[in-house]
Amino acid sequence: MLNRYFRQRLVPSFFGVGVVAMAALGGCSQQHLARTDYVNGAMAASEGNTSQALKELNAAIKLNAGMVLAYEARGDVYRQKGDYQRAASNYKTATGLNPLSFHSWYWLGVSYQQLRRFARAINSYQHALTIHPKSSRTAMNIAVSYAQNGNPFFGLIYAQRAIQDGANSFDSFANLGVIYAQCAKQDPKFRALAIKNFRSSLELQPRQPAIYLNLAQMYMAENRYGQAARVLRTGQKICPTPLLSERLGYCYYRIQNYTKAVASYKLSLKQNPVYVPALNGLGASYEALAISGAAHGQTLRRDAISQWKKSLSIDPNQPLIHRLVSKFAVAAPAMSD
């Protein structure tokens, strides 16, 4: 009787343990499958097979909704595809699952910055910086985000911190120069610091057309057009672009060297035949030569109007150019439309 009692009591307990054991084994199997899908997805991503990577990572997350690495990897894939909205969504989920993940917070900041949500980017970067306080790239990204958000002086604090923490690469100096240039809009004394950092950046990496433009812009802000022209000529030789050539033409125009201005604008148009600023500048240079008394003044004036009309055919919304055509067409009646 006693034995039958124990058998009756033990049977349910035994089955209970059996159910738990099977559930645990099933859970282990599911976790293993999730890890396998994650590894396959990460490998596909490293090989550039983004569609397969997303398929595997989606499967991993379906099996294990708490797998931080899978969300991070999926965020990386979307970010590399340029889908910053979905990247941000994945990184945000990952930060909720693991608030101490530097990778998630940092790349969430990058994604928000690309989406021009600068306040959110700053907040994300600051979380990343609390995890790795010596991350100079994080500090510099905060600095740039502040500058992009219209607060360059707040950014300056983080940019200087980044340099102190070892960010001495060409892009660090370039970013610091940009922030100083933003500060210079409110206080001109920062122009010298912007110039210094732009030059430091170019010494480390000469092939930076944007930095030649920024450096030249600082000189132009001080009416130092000759110095700006020298910078642009150097940039044009190393990494020619239509914009560099057009800005060089503008500098020559400002120092009244209209012949060289024409040559620079023509070079810009050779690089990009429909570049509106170069068309307008070329027209202005022809007109300036005509006014200055150069030979064949009427022909120059007609050439000016021709360039302006071509510009208007590309972008009709230019009130100033419309006025110039109307004004100077009277002085060139022989020109045909």
C-alpha cells in the first residue's frame, strides 16, 4: 500500500522533471540555432552579401529576441547600405538590451548624425563616451554634431578633448578646423585657428578638396583673395574639381585679373559643362573685361549674355541673372537669341 502511494506520488513528479528537462534541452537547441544563424549572418556581411546577411540575422533574432550581437550586426548591415533609419532602430534596441554596449551607442550616434538628428546623436555619443571616456573619435563626433546643430562653442570643448586624447589624424584636424570656422562666424579671432588646423590636416593628407575650399574661404573672409587663390591653385593641381576651379575664378575676379578668371571658369566648365556658378562667373568676367575697355567689347558682352542665358536654361530661378541679362542686352543689340 505504501509502495503504491509512493508510486502514485512519484509518477507526477517524475513527469514534471521530464517536461522541464525537455524544455531546457529545447531551449538549448534554439539558442544554438540562433548563434549559428548569427555567425552565418556575420560571415555573409563580411563577404558583402547583405541580403543573405539580413536573412540569417533576422532568423537569429526570431529565435532569440534578446541577442544583442544580432541587432548590432543587423544595424551594421543597414548602416553600410545607407539605411540609417533602420540602422538606428536596431542599435536603439541593442542599447535597451545592453546599456553598456559601446558599439551600439556609438553607431546609434553615427546613424542619428547621418539623419541630421543632431541632439539625439549627441546624447548617444555621450552615452558611448561614459563607457569609453578616452574615445577620441567619439569626442570628435560630439564636437561636429554640436557644430552642425548650431552650437560650435560647445563642440569646441569636445574637439579639444579629442585632440588631447590622441586624435591627431588628418580628419581630426580638419574637423577641428571646421568647428573653429563655425566659431569665427561669431568671433573673427577664431579664423587664425581654423587656418592653422586646416593646414595641419592638409600636411597629413593633401588630397582633400573640401579642406582646400575651407582654407581658401577663411582667407576670403579676410579679403585675402591672393592667398586664397594660391591655396586653390595647389588644391587644383592635387585633386581638381569643378568647385575648386570655380572658386579660383572668383578669387581672380575679385582681384580684377579677369583674364585668369575666364580661364579658371572655363576649366570648371570643362570639368562640368552645366555648373551654374561657373557659367555665371564666366559671364561676369566677360562683362568686366568689356567694361574695362578690352578689345572686342561688344563680342565680350554678347558672350557674357550667352553664358548667363545658358545658366538660366539650367536654373531659371535666378532673379539676379535675369536682371543682368535684361540690363546688358540693351548694350548688345546685335546679339541674337
